Amino acid sequence: SQQGEEDPQALSIQEGENATMNCSYKTSINNLQWYRQNSGRGLVHLILIRSNEREKHSGRLRVTLDTSKKSSSLLITASRAADTASYFCATDVTGDMRFGAGTRLTVKP
Amino acid sequence: DTEVTQTPKHLVMGMTNKKSLKCEQHMGHRAMYWYKQKAKKPPELMFVYSYEKLSINESVPSRFSPECPNSSLLNLHLHALQPEDSALYLCASSQEGGPRGETQYFGPGTRLLVL
């Protein structure tokens, strides 16, 4: 069963624009991760943020975590056509990872 | 080597067939996972092996039978599947598993079609 809910379900932007995706979850977590999946392929880990962290950066990615609101956001700056993919948040509950519904991002050249 | 490999890439089977999916990693990881993903849905955890022992079974029907012969290999044996079992089956591995949270490395998946 899913732990997180993401919005928007789909997002379409132009190359160079920023993309923001949000994730909300239901129970207390140890950490939250973001993964990317290109169409019908395996998932690629993007970033992990622990419950005692509020913000984390990796290249063009910025992730925030608000444990009081049980929510996280993923910001992709200066998007590229190659960023077109589905993005999932995932939370770890007792060693089993649960994925959110995902946001389908389309970046138009 | 940070790669998780899965074979076959595609599999078509009838409801009376027996087949196996294979997953391999050489990163020295001690936790391995099977996920099932339907189209336009997130991956759903099926099984977790930690140190070659089954640690989590998410109430998966017995027609799916996992096996971990050694720390590098993970199999999923399939028998008497139903058409609704058609999906992308993903394998993943991580360093040790457990609740502290680890990056999981995913294979490309096996796309299964049950006729």
C-alpha cells in the first residue's frame, strides 16, 4: 500500500523552467527518498533526506522536508528535456519502502 | 560495479507455465527486494531478503515464490499466474536493509505478460 501522495499527478513545463513536486505522507518516518523512473524502466535514486534534516541539495535538485506537516518537496531547477520522467517519493517504514503515486514530468524542448 | 541486472527483460507465459525471474548484484549488498509495478502506478513491495533470509513478505500469493541462493542472487519463481499478474517486476538491492533508510539500487525490470 502507498505511504505517500504526490501532487501534481502530471506536470508539463518548458525547458529552462523550474519544476516543483510535492509529497505528503501519513506516518512518522526515519527518512524520505526521491527516485526517478524513465518510461517503463528501473528507478534511479536521486536524494535521501533524514527526518532531522530540513533541506538538501544535489546539483539541480533541492529537497525540503517538513516533518510537522508530513510533507516534502522536490525542486528541479533549469529543467532539461532529459528530465522527462516519473518522480516518486518513498518513505521507509520498519525497513520496507513505500512509494507515493508519483508525478509525471514532461519537459518540452 | 553499481549495476543490478535482471533476466529476462521480457517474458510471456501461459497460466499453466512455470518460469523464473533472476536478479544479480555484485555490490556486496546484503539486502535484496522484489517489487511489482503496474502501468502508471508506483512500485509495490513484494519481498525483502536480508542476509539471505526472507524478512518481509507483503502478503503475496503463493504462486510467487522467492529464493535467495546467495547474497548476490535473487530469484522469483512463478507458477500458475493470472492475467492480472502481468506487470513490470523490479529487483533492487541495498547495503543491509532495515529501518534506518538506505539507497536502493534498481535493476531495469522484467516485463511480464500472462496470457
